[in-house]
Amino acid sequence: MATLVLKDGAELFYKDWGSGRPVVFSHGWPLNADAWDAQMMYLAARGYRVIAHDRRGHGRSSQPWAGNEMNRYADDLAELIDCLDLKDAVLVGHSTGGGEVARYIGRHGTGRVAKAVLIAAVPPLMLKTPANPGGLPLSVFDDIRKNVMQNRSQFFKDLATPFYGFNRAGASPSQGTVDAFWYAGMQCSIKGAYDCIKAFSETDFTDDLKKMNVATLVLQGDDDQIVPIDDSGRLSVEIVPDGRLKVYPGAPHGMCTTHADQVNADLLAFIEA
């Protein structure tokens, strides 16, 4: 099991498979690096080096009391990329991980980055504000915090259904997928899970997106019930200097699992373009 001891003493678990050009994955809340297994297996088998970490407070990484905020997440990613001396990397972020990728570039630049992919990602801003009238009201995120504190086990079981679109007509629900989501959520520290809600909902990534001066692919389903596409993917692609949006009709938030074959093919095509 590979771990990196960060500057503040926290330990960051990561997977590092294969060889070749590096592709670095940042996962969503409340998951961990395992959420990327389908993409990592696919790309590693095709000659790429694939790397994914468990964000601090999540999965097999340390559960520190402090640092569960977007700047620190981005700095942790920078420490990992620097430690592995990655160059010409492709950064891929899903949901909260998309915010992590954007904030990494905003804080650390693109010297080690060739391309970026945002999948059902939280930028530019999830919270409704006067400047972001299409966002979600604060009460939505307060309810998430309340559920995490009161009974996060049941909350994660319930959240998995809309996350993967299993509540839609014609869906093929998978109990194994629901169980895996619950298990990953329960590996997350309650402090890390609680703090991360503020990080993914209240962080404004607009300035970070403006600094993403590399080719950027935005992938999102138009039936995303967790991060609505009209206030995320459709806005982000208008802000990044060189962005392209591909919409998956009817796809849910957890599209890297439910539409893994399509996501894998689109990632490979974009990386090799």
C-alpha cells in the first residue's frame, strides 16, 4: 500500500499502476480512489500510468481534524504530483474531484499538466448566491450536514439511489453498486465528510477555471440529480479558455460507473487526440 506523508504529517494513500504518460484521478465525495477502478484498469491496459489517491479524511488516508478544505486538497494533490515527479499529466476529476483539479491549476499552474477532464464536476459554484442565481440554496447543504451527523450510514444508502440514477424509469439498479458507495462513505471520517460539504458547495472556482489554459474536456449527464448540469458543466465550459462539453443524454451523476464504457472511450480519445 503506497502512502505519502504530507508536509502537515497527514498520510495520503494512493494507487500507482502501469507505465507511460500519467493520468491522475481525483474522486468525488464521499468516495475514494476505488471509484476510478474501471477507468484505471482500462487506461493502464492501454499503456498509461494511472494514479489515484484517497483525499485526506477519505478512504485509507489519514483522518486529520484540520485541512478538510479545497486549498489543502489541491495542495495535497500538488505534493503527490511533485513527489512522483509527474510531467505532461492528464488530470481527471469527478464531482468534488473536479473542483480539486480546478483549484490545483488555480494554485499551482499547468507546468506539469497537459490536459484536464472535469466529469460531473462541482465548478464553477454549487451554492446559490446573488451572482450565481442558478445554484442550490444553502438549506440543501445544511440538510446534507444534518443527515451526515444524525445517521450517515442510512444517508449514504439513500444517497446512492439518485447518485447513480437508480430511481429513474428504465434504470437497472445494482445492489452491489449501492453497497460499494455505502462502504466508501463509511470509510470517510465523519469530520472529513462534514467539512467537505462546505468545500464542495461553497468554493467558487470561477477564477481557477479561467487559469485552466490547457485543453479541457467536460463530461456530464443531463439527468445529473446531484450536480445539475445547467449550473455546472454548461457554465464551466464557457469559462475555461479551451473547453469542450460532451453531454451524456439521461446519464446520472455517477456516470463513471453506470456509463463506464463510454467514459473510458471518451477519455482515451481525448488523451490521444
